[in-house]
Amino acid sequence: MQKLKLMLQIFISFFKISAFTFGGGFAMIPLLRSEIVDKHKWMKEEEMLDSFAMAQLMPGVIFINVACLIGMRIFGIIGAIIATIAVLLPSVISILILLSIIDYMDKEILDRVFKGIVCAVTGIILTVSVQLLKNHIKNILSITVFVLTLILIEFIKIKIYYILIFGMVFGILYYYFEKRKGRLDA
């Protein structure tokens, strides 16, 4: 009975996150934090963000990758399958509804609805960015990597996946050198 309850909670949580996430991967972080970290306490924020970062390195849709990784962590393969289905279902339902009524809708109203959603998502992403800055950019090294990343993406136009690979390699090298200096536990 406990396993069934957990499976249902996973489904409901990821269904809700998917149903209310507009704007792609980064827009889901506040909802993920609320459901996965705060409400159910299935993982710590750092673990959730690690899963999010790992999902960006994998091919495919970030949200599906995140759901799969977190679902797997919570309840193994079954959790991954349940979370993935729960993430896909709201989109399928929305598309079917939209396709059935789009011919009857005023295109101007529909355009304004989507513009409003884009503005709200922009605010959500900005809020998450500020929270991430406060929580994770705390020393000269993290500030340097942050500023370098901004410059490389915004001004030099380096692809984001190269930045993620750089971040991964940098993290491994940083760990290696800190461990050699004896600052990290074995």
C-alpha cells in the first residue's frame, strides 16, 4: 500500500509540475523545488539541481530527462516511468483540446494569451535566477565561473552545451585539485 501511495504521489507531483510549466526547462525549477524538495522531501535542493544539470547534458527534452532522473532516484525504474508519463500527459491533453477548439478561437485573443504566458515565464525564470545566484554564487571562484559563462554565452555566442561540458570538466578538475591539497575528505 505504501508503494502504491508513493507511485501516486510521484504521478500527481510530476503531472502538476508539467501542467503548470510554460517556457521550458528553467521555468520548472521553482515547481520542482516546491514539490520535490519542500513538500515531499524526496531530495535536497542541491540533489535536485544536480539532476537538472545532468539532464541538460543528456540528449532530448530537458523536462523529460529531469523527470526520468528524479523519478528513478525516488522509486527506481518504475518511478522513472511514472514521472515520465506524468510529464507527458498534460501536454498531450492540452494539444488534443487545443486542436479541437483552435478553429473556433479568436486568433488575436490566443496570441495575447501566449504573450501573457511568456511574460509570466520570464518573471519566473528571473526569480529562479536570483535565487540560484543567492544560494550558489558565494566565493570568488563561483563568481568568476558565473561571469565567464555570461560573457561566453551572451557576447561570444558559445553554445550552451559547450558551457555545460566546460562546467563538468571544471568541476572534476576543481575536485581533484582540492582533494590533492587535502581540503576535501577522501
